[in-house]
Amino acid sequence: MKAIVGPLLRLMFRPWVRGLDHVPESGGAILASNHLAVIDSFVLPLVLSRKIRFIGKSEYFTGTGIKGRLKAGFFRGVGTIPVDRTGGKASEAALRTGLGVLQSGNLFGIYPEGTRSPDGRLYRGKTGVARLALEAGVPVIPVAMIGTNIAQPIGKVIPKFMRVGVVIGEPLDFSRYHGMENDRFILRSVTDEILYALMSLSGQEYVDMYAATAKARIAAGHTAEEVASADAGSAPGGRTAPDVQVPGPPQEEDESSVG
């Protein structure tokens, strides 16, 4: 499945990438990414030489018939691990799964916002990524997906053919907080630092609200602008927003393009 899907996705998206040297050649690490579209989990593995594991709803793997088997094979092919995300223990199950991946010396991909951005902005991060980083004792590598929301807007199943990008930042070391994974203030501080790094890489506007909350308000009839306006304009942790534009393809295409 991967041998078929990989070349097709490269042809569709011709992904460009910056910062590949920030991904270690071995050992466990968290790749913490902004989340703009479903295809994020398929585009990121295209630019990496190492395999990256994500978690996905168990329903993705339990479909019946030809369509169900193809869907399950597709998600397995791109490194998705099925996790039961229903019920009160869903977050704990996801954390344990990620911890196992990292302790085995592998790369684990996570979206700190918890769900896709409803409007292309960067939303408040959930602290699970911080707890995972502190428990596993591994670096966090910020990753910014560029243009995937344009290739596949919310509600569109089939993405359009266009170039998308991936910007990988320098690893963030949180070893100074070793043993403090149960301190909620530390977890929030670490999460905000990760989100600030994402904001600095992506050039996105930040909204100090959970994306799931924004989606609920939009579903209730508010516009995205109305929802974001009161909480936009700053940066995670009350910092000053960095002056960063949304990046484009690098000049040295022969060195930084995949596809």
C-alpha cells in the first residue's frame, strides 16, 4: 500500500521542506505539528527518511468490505496506530501509546491543538504533548505544515493537486523539567513554548482558544472571524507575537524539495 500511495502523494503535492537536519537520525523524538488538514498525516511522512507514527481512531481500521479494507491498509501504510478514543480514558490511551513508541526509539507525531484548525489560524495547545515529552524524556521538534488547508479545505474529501510545504524547527529540550510532568503550570508553560515555536515557523495568527471550542461556536452559527476576534493577536503564554510571514518554497529547490 505504501509503495503505491507514496509516489501518488508526491505527484499530487510535490512537497518542499526546510529543516530536515533538525530530525535526529535515531532515537525517540516528538514531532509536534500544527494541524490544517487531514492530509497533514500523509504529507509529513513523505519528507522524512525515518518512519513516523501517529495515532488514529480505531474506526479507521474496522470498516467492512473492499472500501473498509483499503482504508485500513492506507492508514497502516502511513504509520497510523489504532487507538480507541471514545470514553473517559481516551487521552490516557493515546498517551500510553505515544510513550511506547518513543521508548522504543521511534518518532511520534502529535497535533497539540487536538483537532484541525477551523480557519487556518493556530489555536491553544492541549498539554498532553508536554506530559508526553516530560515522561518520555525526549526532545520536541516543532513542525509547521504550509498550505495543506488550501489543498484540502475542511469538508473536502479529495484534495486538489498543488504544492505544499513542511518547515521543521530546531529541537526543543525540556529536560530541565524532569520529574515535573504532574505540575499543571509546568505543562502549560511547556505547551505554550511549543505553540510559540509553531507560530514562529508557520506565520499563523494565534488564537488563545481551543480549536474544538471554536468549531463548536462556528457550528452554533458564529462566523470564524467572530469566534477568533476576541482571542486573536497575541502569542502563547501572553508573549508578543513574532513578526513572521507564512513561508514559501526555499530557493534551493534541488536541495530542499521532495517530489
